[in-house]
Amino acid sequence: MKNAMTLRLYNTLTRTKEDFAPLDPNNVRMYVCGPTVYDFAHIGNARPVIVFDVLFRLLRHIYGEQHVTYVRNITDVDDKINARAAAESISIRELTEKTARQFHDDIAALGVLPPTHEPRATDYVAQMIAINERLIAAGHAYAAEGHVLFDVSSKADYGKLARRSLDEMMAGARVEVAPYKKNPMDFVLWKPSSPEIPGWDSPWGRGRPGWHIECSAMSEALLGESFDIHGGGIDLVFPHHENEIAQSECAHHGLPLAKVWMHNGFLQVEGEKMSKSLGNFFTIRDLLNDWPGDVLRFNMLRTHYRQPLDWTLNGLKESWTILERWYQASASGYAARIPEGFLAALSDDLNTPQAFAELHKETPEAIVGGLILLGFSVEQEKITAKPPVDAEKISRAITARAEARKAKNFKESDRIRDELLAKGIVLKDSPTGTTWEVKR
């Protein structure tokens, strides 16, 4: 270990902040649920990627780069993928390869390190089948009509992560009612596939895995039956992570899947839930067209990872201004130094807002060291160069807005105006037409 400072992390399982003690300091192991690759990742998807990249960097700083193993998977078998490939009249493999490339390009622009391993679900189907067989043999799962289902009644502490009883979970969940289920809450480990969608031979017929079993198989294969940290968005606590715990612990004779469970909070845009119908739905690629990747990363980390994040235009402008000032101050080739107060803030459950507050008090070399540890480029030209504005795209949007106003569809015209405003494009209406300017 390079640093004696105690790392404390909030554990969703215990609802407390705990001193972190790895199972093996020579191999600190972390698993984070990755993307389902069927479309461009949106800015909400970027939050866990950035948050756990910071944790990965901090663990490498504390324990050494060779002593941290980080697994972030790719889900490349899913009903959304099947539907999108059919809609685009392309093969499922072509869709997932294209979308995975887009994801990698986008997060690289956000300063995200590649994980140690990035398994694809389709490469671990044999392991998924093997876990299902173990669960059936142990009485925790059953086969019915080509399906394999986990019997939630077989695990007395099912619901311990979500802290809800079976009745409460059933009341709040969208449960698929099926005649072959013993209990409505029993979840799918394996399901049959029709000829036109992906499928693998199994003891229960040709089929494909359920969503939850994928992560259990990949984490077991690459990190072992029990590891240190499991992360993801707060939306994954139930049912995904709850079900991962249930199936993995039952397949491993009760051994805990992970010691620490970490979850980042929700992201909204300008005070509202992100939605295509509201016109405030932004992909990472959309935002990278208008803002440097470092600005997006910095804006994400100015809010503590466990808190809800309100993604706003004003916030982005502030982030740009702060980074520009820091990059200018550190442009003289200062030797990097990581300040103690900055590292103490990060070691206190990744308190990045406090870490930035510490940098505001520091010298240029400390600012450089802190930013480099957090994954920023600290290259002046990357932050001062204004990204190009797609004038043709803006012109098309103005034309569409004019047509909506002519049709008295003011809701649509307002939506287009607000969408442009969120990107820093201000429209000015006059008797001679509409002009625009960039406000950043």
C-alpha cells in the first residue's frame, strides 16, 4: 500500500460508512454493472462509469496499480437488443459491436480508464448454465416449461439489500404473472428462445439467460465467488442486485457475493427526469459535440456520488470556468503533488465536492496532482478550445420550430427552443426571422 490513510466507503447493504479492508490487499476486486449495448449511452449512464472510474483510480493509488482488478461487463444479449436489431434490419452482432464501439469512444473522451476485464455476457453462457444447474440441485431453483426460475421462498433473507419484505417488494414491482411460477416474485434464470432470436442449447431446451444471472456468472469467473466491491446505479438495488445476491449466495453455500455494495444516485436534467418527450434527453455523444469531455467529467463529480445530481446548463458553464482557471494556473509545467486534504476527502466515501474545495485552497502543483489522480487531462488546449457548433443542425431545428409555431403546436416549438437552450444555443425571434447565438 502506498498510503496509510483509511479508506471509508458507504455500504448499501449495512446502510453505514465503513472502514474498507480488502479480502486480499494484493488483489482488491471490484465489479460494476456495465451497459446494455443497443443505443448511444445517455448522460445518466455516464454517472456510474465516471464514479467507479474515480474509485478504481483511488484504489490503484492506495494499493498499487498491479493490485486492483476491476471488472465492468457488457450485456450483449437482451430483448431490447433483439428488438433494435430487428427494427434496423441488421444482425444482433452488428448492432452490439457498433454500439460497444460508440460507448468506448464516448467514455474515453470522458477520461475513463479501461477496466481490467470487460467481459461480454455471450462469452459466459456456459458458466450461467452451470450456476443454474447448481441452484436446481440445491433446491433454490426449478425448471418449468423451458424456463428456469429462482425460488425466492428458498432464501430466508431475500430482500436484505433493498431492506424490504417479500410482500413489500411484490407490491412495488412489475411482476410478470406466469402460470409456471410457484411464486409471483420468482425470477427468471433461463428462458426459451424462438428461432429468430439468440439461443443456446441447455438441459432445458434452446434458450437464453435471464438478466440477473449474467453478472453472477461473469463476476464469479473473473473475481471469484466472493469479492470486495460491487457497484452500480441506485436503480439497480432492486431487483437486479438483490437477485444477484440471492442466486450467487445460494450457488456458493451462503458465501457473500461482495463485502461492500455501492450505488450512485439518480441524475435529472434542469430539475426534471430525463425524458425524450420533454426534450431533455441527452446522450454522451450529444454533449461531447458541445462541451469538452473534461468539463462533463468535472460537472459530474461536483456532486457527491450518492446524492441526486441535477444536470444544468449553468452547472456546465461553472464547471468550464473553474477548470479553465485551474488549467491556466497549472500550465507552467508544475511538478504534480497530491495534497493530503484532497486525498482525505476522496478517502471519505469519494467526497469529490470536498476534494475540489481542497484544491481551491492549494498551490498549482497540488491542483495538477489532484486533477491527474481524478482522471483529468490537465491540457490547456483541451479546455480552452471551443467545440464546433453544428450550424446546419441548428438551422434544421429552427425550421422545425417555425413549422410547429405555424401549426400552433406551441408545445413542440417550446420543446425545440428548450432543447437548443440546454446546449447553450439562444434563439432570438424578430419580424424578419429567427437568429441564434452561443451562450457559454
